[in-house]
Amino acid sequence: MMDKCSYIDVSAMPVVLTVPQVAQVLGICKNTTYALLRSGDLKSIRVGRKIRVSKDSLLEFIAA
């Protein structure tokens, strides 16, 4: 189940987001988000087996 995003502005967004959170912010599905991560268009970090996207990386992607 996807988390509910209720970010009114960028400052309300967490510093690090999960893949479902990124997908919801971008308005795309998780599979498309994973494709963006695999291609390197959207930068991510791994924490163990988990993938996280920094708010800065997401904002860079949106601005590009």
C-alpha cells in the first residue's frame, strides 16, 4: 500500500524518500520509478537492501 503524501511544499518533504514516496510525488508508478533509478536519471543511495532517494536528487531530477 502506498503512503499518503501530504507535502504542501518542499520544506515539508523528508530529507530522504522511499521509492513509493518518490513515485507518488512524481505521479508515476513504482516500476517507472525503478526504471529511472536503474538508468541513472534519478540518483539514489542504498542502505542495506533498501533504496532511498534524497530530496536534493529528486529536486534535481524535477528541475532537469
